[in-house]
Amino acid sequence: MLKACYSIRMRAAERNPELGEKHISGGERIGSKSQIEPIVKQLLNKASNHSRGDADFIQITVEKIAPDQIQYMPPLEITTVEATSIEKAHSEARKILTSLGVSEHALNVAFHQLSSNQNLRGAIILNSKTGIRLDDRGQKGVRVSRIDWQDADGDFNERVREALALASKVANSPFTIAELCWSDDPDYVTGYVSNRDIGYVRITPLKREGCESGGRAFFVSDEVELDSYIDYLESVPVLIRRD
Ligand code: AMP
């Protein structure tokens, strides 16, 4: 019999009576029963030592998942582009996304959102041609969840491991044209563009140090079936493993 698995999710925020809730950090993991405790510790540690601020609300959710529902997929290939300025890095990201079929208008929407939004918890889903935002989640966005690596992979640091797993799940949907991401952490200026053909292209620097805006944009095709796309991203358990 396959061993039971658990989805372990974390969300941390700072609650300000005047300004409302500020997103601090989130985390998505999958583990066996004996891994729950160490994973919860790692997630608590991530939430408690964060450059975006001091979390005063931390929620951890543990949910059993059926092992026969888990999909297995390989990670995208990683490449890195180092630019000499933020402008050059943006233009490199735009060039790649344009070559994948994302329209100039959709790019403008995404770059504007990621440059101006300091409190996005998940991703925005944009039609890759019209640039129209398709999800109605506001600041919450759509969070890719139930995602992890099957085995510890020592090749990358924790941040790249998490982002690569997420981008690999997103790219695996036939509705995804491409993804654009940069962090909302003030001390992390590297972002990426990704899709199933070009892989995971890290690009640096996509923003200036100290800046707290960032987020993720998923560009999708006209054929997207939005409900099933969001259900895949949020609910289908995925483990990343090398073939
Ligand atoms: P991070 O890579 O954790 O610094 O997150 C950067 C931005 O990506 C966040 O501000 C969110 O908007 C978005 N994001 C983070 N985690 C997820 C996720 N699991 N699913 C979708 N979007 C996410």
C-alpha cells in the first residue's frame, strides 16, 4: 500500500488596524506523516524570520492527500541571465515572453502589476493576448499549492527549489503560455520567466534592492478552462522528481 501523504501549507501576515493585513510569507509542502513535524518547524522558521516584517498571524494547515492522486513531473531546466541593469533585465524578460506569444499589452499589464503591487499573496492569471485578468481573487490571487519535491535535491538553495517546483507545476498545464515572477522580498532581486519549452530562466536584477513589490503572473491561452485550471493549480498534488 502507498504511504499516506500530507499537504502542509503556511501563511503569515502582519495585521495593522489602520492599514489592514500585510502579506509576509507563504509556503507549500508535501510530506509523509513522519515529515509533518520537521516541515512545520521549517515553515514556522520561514514565517518568523522574514525580511518583509514581523508576522503576528501564522496559519499552518495540514491535510491528508490520497497518494494515488499525486502527479509526478520533472523540473524545468534552469538557465540564468545576468543583466547590467533593471531596464536591461526587464527588456530581456519581455523579449523572451514576446517570443512565446505574449502580447505587448499583456506584458504591460503584468509588469505594471508586479512593479506596483506590494501585497499580492498569489498569482494573477492573464489572457496572454488581451492582458485581461481572468481570476477574480484580488490581492489574494491564486496560490499554487500541494507541491513539493519527491526527494531532497541538494543542487539548489531553498528559494530556488520552491520556485522551480512551482514553475514546473504551472508550466505542465496545457493552458499555460508562460509565467513571470519576481519576489516581493526586499532583499531578493532575481526573478524568472518560464514555460515548458524554454524552461526556467532566472533573470537578475528585475527590481531594486529594498523594494517590496513583486508577484507572479500566469499568461494563459484563449482556450483556458478557468475553473479546472485553478483547481489544478490549487488542489492537484504534484511531486517533482528527475526522470
Ligand atoms: P516569493 O517567490 O515567495 O517571494 O513570492 C513572490 C510572489 O509570488 C508573492 O508575492 C506572491 O504574489 C506570489 N506567490 C508566492 N507563492 C505563490 C504560490 N504558491 N502560488 C502563486 N503565487 C505565489
